[in-house]
Amino acid sequence: MNSWPFPRYPATEPLPIPVLSQPGTHTRLTMNALGHATGAGLGSATFNHPFRPALSAGRVTFQLGTVTSLAGDGPLEPKIKAGGQGGPMSGLDGITPTPLALRADVANSEGISWAVLEVHPDDKGELTKDSKVEIVHSAETVSHTPDLGRCAIAMILWSGKSPLRVLPIVHFNLRYVRLLPPPGGGAPRHLFL
């Protein structure tokens, strides 16, 4: 007794119960006379990238990032000056990152300052294991001198004398190269790729 395409069920057999979608973690299932709707809040995706900043109590810490010179040594881990001494950005113990202290007087009139990677190449323009590679808090992001290259790695937004937010700029390990101008003029260019 089949009436195709709809099967007929004998009266003694219970009708099948439809399976409704079940809400998962952080999922909302709304059912009313018009039907049902499923919604979910957008989760915050994280990407633990190199040079990822974290702001806390007037200090910024960074995920480990490295700099490699095009033809020199590398990868080189930047240092951060803390308490008058420069320590590796990964920390002296390799677990707790060295914090970069922030000063309100560095911020410009718009309430912006920068965490800047500074490199001091040798005479050939290469970074060696003896080169100074350091993260500093600065109001300037560029350099036009042949012996100092700068790359902004994070922007720090201020509200009065308190740091409000830090925004990452660099998301990958960096490669450095210095380009000298042709004889007769111009400033050298420091490229971070």
C-alpha cells in the first residue's frame, strides 16, 4: 500500500519525528511561527604572528620575531632595553618576553607613538651578529642616515598620558637590505621586506 512519492504509515506505527538542528557552543537557535533561524557570534580569530604586540600597564611585549640580512648573518633576534640593559625580546629566560617601557612624552600631538625596530648595519650595509638590532619607543619611523635603518612594527595610541591601544604593523619575520644612492646625491634607503 504505497502511494508514491509519499509513503503511507499504518495507524499502529508512530509517525517519524523530524530531527531539528541542535545549537552548538555559542550558537543561538530561534524558533517561532515563521520558522527557525540559527545565528552565531563571530569568534575572534587569533594569529600568533612574529612581532605581535601586547599592551599592559604602560609596557608592550612582543611575540618573538627575527631580522635577516640579505647577505649577512641571520636570523637575528632584536633586543629591548629594559632597566638600562638590553635583553633579548624573548626574555632572559626565553619564556617571559622583555617589556618595552612606554613614555607619554614620546607621543605626538595626535596621541600616536611607535614601537620601532632599529638596525645598525656595517659599512657594507649588512647585518652581522655584532650589529645593533633593537626595538625602541619613538616618535619617528624613518631614518635618512646610512648607518641607521628603522621599521615601525607597532603603533601605540594614547589617551592623555596613558597608552590606550597598540596596533600591530608587522606580521612576519623581516629581511633587511640597504640601498645606497648613486654617486652624487640622495639618501640611502633601508628596506624591510
